[in-house]
Amino acid sequence: MRAPASRHTVATAFAVLSLVGVTALSGCSSSDDGPAESNGATSESGFSFVDGRGETVELDAVPSRIVASEQAAAALIPLGIKPVGIWGGSSFESSIPLRGLDLDGIESVGQAYGDIDVEQVAALDPDVIITGWYAGDAYGGLGLESSDLAENLEQVAPFLAVSAQKPSSETLQDYESLATELGADVDTDATRADREAYDSAVADLKEAIAAKPGLTAMAISPSDQYYVAINAEFPELRDYQNWGLNLLESDVPRAADSGSFTPVNWENAGEYQPNLILLDTRSYSTPLAELEADRPTWALVNAAKAGNIADWTTDATNNYASYTAQIIDLTAAIDKTTV
């Protein structure tokens, strides 16, 4: 799970699919070999794709009607694949992953964590439902595979899940592979320019990190508690570590409802002193202005007091353009941070 579950409300009542009269167009067959790299094989006779779960998604034809999570949509739209429906944690206007993308003609089928209108999805008659594959929250906002919501949606159309449990740099390539199998041209002038800008940003970040060998950072999502990220469960944090950034964690055990974070009590926030804070900017993280006004112990963190803070949005790393923007911001924050 990407964020503390206590900060989300998961819907407990779901539509009865028989009222809509839509059935799945195909099913998924489990791979005996376990998780594998995403890859596809499409022919005139149909569509077959091994997804991030290691399961083979087989359809009679290449899917054209897609319902997707906002994270998957943010990856696919820039590559030329436009879903007919998207669910996310907020409205299209407020969605960070979807910011700046062409959403014309796309229907919103859910605007809160775990709250997706199954009847509305079914009415869109999707060929496939595409989402990420996350630790602890299998389908990214739907709960476990065995949740009522996931099982009801799977009666509408099969899931195709791209792994979100590897570095973002690898997930970008997985989405390119998927988009290719869905019929997109991922080698256009625009996509090549996006890749080049991304490569340049990564090189600059590595250079900035190398220039400050003693620098430490910590990713947090503060709200009722001072939630500290478990780095291995965030794809972009894995990239940052691989690129040389020393990311700290807390020594507090994970709680049952804290998702991919460890819950530090606010009175103990000052026990952790990174040089740089990566501050979650998603809607359920307390904004900086409120932290400064309402949390006195925020000032006990030296990096916070000094303003050594970089915006961090884990859901905005699924396409080259948005990930590049975040990498550039992180590089600028590192450049101005004194070790």
C-alpha cells in the first residue's frame, strides 16, 4: 500500500453487475513460474501479455477500450493510448498524475481511494482494466486481489497489472512495452524528446548527489503522525538510492494501518535529522504551511527549519515528462542544501 490506510476510506458497498448485463470478455491465466518481466505477444489471432504479476492476460483481439487507474493512465496517455475511463484518488482537475494530460472524452469512474463505480465501469464496456501492481494494495486503490471491489471489477473485464514494485526507471520501460503491444508508436519525435530530457535530468541528479557525498535525505508523508517512507516500497525512491542518494528511514516498526510508511509520533520527529526532506505533496499529506502553523515539533527537524525541502509525489513518476520535472526539482533542492 502506498499510503497509510487509516487516511483512506474504502468503499464497502458495490454495484450488482447482473443489473448491467456485462460480462468479462476474457480471463487471466496464472503463470506457474511466478512474477516475470512484463512482455507481450500480439498476433492476428489475438492478444497475449505477461503482466507484472506474472500472469498471462489473453484476449481475442488487441484491447481498444481500456479503463485504467490514474497512474496507469498517466503512463499510457503520453504514449498514445487513451483510456475510456479512469479512476483515481481525486477529481481529474485535482489529480497530480494526470496533470497536463489530454483527458477530453475520458470518463471518471472513481474520485476517492477505493471508491469506484462498478456499474459505470461496466457501462463503458472495457476490454481490459489496467492498473499498477503494488505491495499490500495489489491493484492500486482497490485493495487486495480478493477484495469485493477487485472481484466485482474482474467480472467486467480482466485486469492487466504493471509492476509498481521495481524502480520507476524500469516501470517506464514496462509501460512502453505495453503501449507497443496495444498498438502505439512509442518512438515518435515527442517521446524521443521526453526520453532525452529525462536522461539529461538523471545525469544532472547523479552529478548533484556526487558533489555532496555526506548528504542525507528522508521521504515523509506527515498527517496525524510523522509518517516516514519505507524506501524499498517506492519505485522512485529506489531509483534515487540506485543513483547515489542516501535515503534514511525511521527505526519505528511498520503499523498494521501505516501502509508503506512507519508511523513516528510527532513529539519524536526531531530524533530524525536528514539534510533534506522529501515532502509528500499528495492530498492526504499535510501541506507545508499547515505543518509550520500547527505542528510545533516540525521546527525541531533542522532541514524543515532551514527550508531544505523538495516536493515528492510518488504517483507522478509514471511518464518521462512528469518524472523529469520531479527529478529536476530534487536536483535543485540538493544543490541548495548545505551538508
